[in-house]
Amino acid sequence: MDMTGLIPDFGNLAFTLLAFVVALTIIVFIHEYGHYIVGKWTGIKADVFSIGIGPVLFKRTDKHGTQWQVAAFPVGGYVKFRGDANAASAGADEDAIRGLTPEERRATMPGAPVWARALTVAAGPVFNFVLSVLIFFGMAYYQGIATDPLTVKQMVPISGVENTLEPGDQILSIAGQTTPPLEEFGAYVETLPDDSPLHYVVLRDGAEVEVTTLHPYPAFVGSVTPQTAAADAGLEKGDLILAVNGTPTATFEDLRGIVGEGDGEALTLTIVRDGEQSDVTLTPRRMDLPLPEGGFETRWLIGIGGGLIFEPATRAPSIGEAITGGVSQVQYIITSSLSGLWHMITGAISSCNLRGPIGIAETSGAAASQGMPDFIWFIAVLSTAVGLLNLFPIPVLDGGHLVFHAYEAVVGRPPGDRAMRVLLAAGLAIILSIMVLGITNDLFCP
């Protein structure tokens, strides 16, 4: 057996695992730090702050008595608060709190008032959402907001396309049609001839210049979505798609139409990459996509995104615009995730939309391979998902503990020990069932 053939696969696996561990470690640390710092603010002391589980590789105890540690298996983490029976805060350690003074008992999780415990528990998911908002905020500053008049910042690298447009060119017209304000540009593009190349008139160095280049939205690969037909077929950012099954594709809409009408049949894409023409065969996959007005639609997709042939000149957004955009992005992820879950439960969309650790790890590696901005964006999306999952009212999750605290606030006492044991066992069974379904989907769903 030629063992050298395994090296590329091992390299891809190692890269995927590394990306997954990095993303998960950042998200877990922020989540657990939320618990820790809010617990500290509310007077609850922590005995252990752990990143990872299992055998301890490194540990240090700070002046407050908290042991900070890194464990061998980087698949999670926890904060064990003083007085807790275990890292899941599932019950009190009666031996540890017996004989404590009222002041000492107040510094434990079981001895703290219910409002302090609830805030401490809720802080983990909240910090995940805050991390996501901050990342989206930073990405808004990094990417900027396009401004009028429509001006070329730089050309997007597309295989086999000459850069006839230059940085600083102001687009005056395309195919004889005057360019409108940016908010109307999407509708304007739909009125352009379904052809490529087209004639552009630009203002360059104070003079009007006519150039010829591709349609503003040509059939090229602007991005590749992980775990899709395009990713599996090896399509790369910058590939220009000349035809599908021999039918020319002048615009991205041409490509979208052919794929959508193909009803899942295999497609042969004629592409240009690094100046060379070749054919790539792939089979579109049915995907359930959230709609802006709510609900989902099922479409045949190959898993690529398009875009303009040039990056427009931008301005830095105001702090208000960037924060609002970050919050809106988190809200969209939450609402679409909840809608997707509901539609899976009712059978409206496939349960294959739920992925497990293998799928998340593969997506981590794919996002990292596309560049740091994509990987950071993925961390923000995953952080929101982790925060949302932890708020589900399932015992053993933060949301389940919040339900227990709400019950205690109303009734005046926590649930009984027997009820807690039954509920925690049921919650663990639910979580394990979800994990098994996710892993099964990772292995058997397309």
C-alpha cells in the first residue's frame, strides 16, 4: 500500500480539527467567562475554571482561590462554583457547605439569592451573543459600506478576465443605461442586457472613458459554501463559469436558472481557471433556505455565491450603524434557527438540516481554508448558535437551570431532589438523542 497517498487526507483532517478546536475554544471560553465574571460580580466564588475536559494539562490558582486549568480534551469547558456538587451545577455539595457562616454560604452557588444565580447562569449565552455582535460590528468596519456615486475600489480577481476597470473609476453607465443611486442598483442590473461583455462609460481622471468588460454580475464563483456540491467538486473562488451543459452563462442569473430548472440532474460546468478551460461535473442538492418573511423554501443549489466584478468604494460605518447591523445579524440567525427547528419538528423540511460535531468540524475547516474573514464570520455564527442552544429549557442546559430558578422565585423553594434527578436524567437523554441525530446526519445525509 502506498502510504504517501494518505498524507493529503491527513493534512486536511489535521487542519479541520485544528480549525474546529480553535473556534470551539474561543466560543467556550467566552461562554464560561460570562458565567465566571457575572458570578464574581454577584458575589459567587468559583473554585475551577476549565477549558477542556478530562486530565488536567496545566493549572494555576489565582489570589481569589479559583483554579484556572486547561484539560486534555478541548471539546468543552466549565466553571465549578463554590458549593456545587459538580461542574454542571446539578445540586449542592452538602458536605462542602455544612458548617459555613452566613457570609461564607452567600459566596456559594446554592447559598446565593435566586436573582444572583439566574444572572450567573444567563450570562454564558448572553456573552456568546455579545461576542457575535462584536465580531459582526468589526466586520462592518473591515468591509465598510458602499457609497454613492458607484466607484471602483478594486477589481475582483476572476480567471481569464482582463482588468479594464481601474481603481477610482466612477461608473456612469452600463450598456447605455445611466447608473442609478446604490439603493436602486439591484433593480437596475435586472434591466441590463442578458449578455457579456458589456460597454461601460466611466469617469477616469476627469475624463469620460469607454471600456468593455463582463456583465456586472457574471457567472463566476465569488464564494464556495462548505459541505455543498461545489465544495465537493473542487470549485474555487474566482472560477469563471462559461457554460452549463453546453448552454452559455453570461450572468449569474443564467446559472441560477439552469441549476434551478435542472431538478437535481447532474450538471457539467465549463469553467476557466488560471487561464485554462476545463469541465467540472457535479450534482445539485436540495437545500432548505429561510425566507425573509419567515418560513423556508426548498431549492436545488450547487453551493456558490456570486457578486460584482469589482469591489465598490466604501466608507466606514458609524458606531450606531455597525452595532445595529451586528444586532440585526444575531437576530436573523436566532429567528432563522428557531424557524428551522420548528419546520424540522413539523416535518416541513428535512431533519438533515441538523448537523452534529462532524459537520460542524468540517464547516470549521472549510471556513478557515477560505481565509481569516470567513473563519471569523463562522465563529460569530457558531457563537450565536451555541448561545441559543444553551437557552433551550432543557435540564442540564443553562435554559433548564433558568426554568428551575424561575420556579424557585415563584414557589419560594427549588424543585425537590427526586424531581431534580428525574428532570436532569430526562434532559441528558434529550441532549444525547440530539447528538446522535446530528452525528447520524453527518454520516448519512448528503
